[in-house]
Amino acid sequence: MGWAIALHGGAGDIPVSLPAERRQPREDALHYCLQIGVEALKAGNPVLDVVELVVRELENNPHFNAGRGSVLTCNGEVEMEASIMDGNTKNCGAVSGLKTVVNAISLARLVMEKTPHIYLAFDGAEAFAREQGVETVDSSYFVTPENIERLKQAKEANRTQLDYTEPTSKAVNNKNLTSNGDSQGTVGCVAVDNDGNLASATSTGGFVNKMRGRIGDTPVIGAGTYANKLCAVSATGRGEAIIKGTVARDVAALMEFKGLSLKDAAAYAVDSVPKGTAGLIAVSATGEVTMPFNTMGMFRACATEDGYEEIGIWPDI
């Protein structure tokens, strides 16, 4: 048994031809956040603190679809969502429809710790954020030029987009939005400490051009986020498919009721949803880690106490 940590920055149609100037900032961010998490685990910080810390850093990075980099709804606003879960107690918290909260993941944790509820959304969640004194900003803080362009192109293409999205350099004049590698993605972190304590956290801005009020898998416990005494899971991809497949909970259930290993359970859960729709990161109580996906790529990173470290985007060949 030993500590382990994994994090993701979204899954989707990430082209292998992704230019270095677009790939490198994301890889650098994954490496930076991984090191923060590793140092926190080595220092003996509680795993719930570790996953929250890492996701906060990812939320603050505009290259990912969460927090500062959240994509825009059909009316040009952000509606952010997040959830967090403690494996030992199964205590959890979730939020949706946030427009002013800088770090949705921290508000999700406050829902878990300061209310009798699990899930708060929209005006109620915003009011709770003000009551708790969490950092908020004018919603214009989240409306970046890149995401204005993403929304414009999505509207021109008359479609919504997967978790990983691209603004193109030229106007879109057909129904298929061209990917050119300027991506963003939902973020998540899972971790286990030396005592086998597990936690999971996930945060997102959802779909480009999504309908107002749309809620994806990220804040749905058992779909985008789950943790118990066996494993911790954070999923990413097309939320509707992940919700239908109860992907995160399925990993834990397959381990508990079928006796599958973490790797086999995670692979089965991902393979059970339509190809091109999902990826996940997971760690087990014994320090195993796995990061399967059925999309073209997934921004991901992991490290274990025995010295293994990986940062990747596309499948290992």
C-alpha cells in the first residue's frame, strides 16, 4: 500500500497533430498540478484537501474547461459545476449553475461540510457562496475572448460540443466544427494516502453552446465523481453518456461485487459507454492507478509512491 494520485484535463477529439504551442501549456499545467498534489500527499495532508487543492489550481488555469476557462452557454454566460467526495464516509457535495464563484470545487466541499444537503444549484448555490464568504467575481471574469470565439463558431456550426472543444482559425461554414487543437477540458483529481484513504473531485464548465440550465455528469455523484473505501474515480467526456452509464459508480461496483481489479473495472466501465464519449482516472485503496478512455485523447497525469509518473494525451502505443 502507498499513496497515489491522478488528474485529468478533459477527454475528446484531441488531434495527434496538436501544435506544440497549444499542447505545451496544458502539459506544463498537468505537470505543475501533479507536483503540487504529490508534495501535499508526501506532507501528510488529508486526501480531501489534496484533491481540492489540485482541482482549484486546474480551475484557475484558463487552458481547461473549469473555473477561469469555463466555456459559454448558448446565451454567452458560464454555468459552472463541481463535486467532491470522501471515500471513507461517502460524504459528498455538489454544485451547479455557478456564475460568479472562482473555485466551484471549494463551494462543493462547503456544501458537504456546512449543510445537511449534497447538491445546491443556481441561485441557491450562489446565495450559499455569499453566506460562506468564498471568493466571487463579476461573471465577466469568466468570459474570455477564446470562449467567445468558441461559442460563435459553435453557433455557426449549429451544434453543441464535447467536453474538449476547439476554436478554429477560420470561420466555420459547415455543420462540422473543425478541430485544430486549441482545447479545453473538464478537470478532476483522485488520490489515496498511505493509510488507504480515498477522495475524488471534479469540476467543469460543461458544453460550449449548451442550453441554459443543462447539468452534466460532473456534479452527479456516481456518474462523474465517486469514492468509497475501494477506489476514487473522476470521469470526463460527454456528460449525457456518462450519466446513463453511471460510470464512476460502476468502477466501484465492479470491484465490490465482481471482484475485478481497478484496471479491469475501469476499462469495463469505459468500454460500456459509446466509443468517443468518455474517459476516467481512478486510484484504489492499495495505491493502484489507471486512466482509461475511449476518445481520441485525454489530458492526464499520475504518480505513485514507488516512483512511477506519467503525463500523457493520446493512447500509449
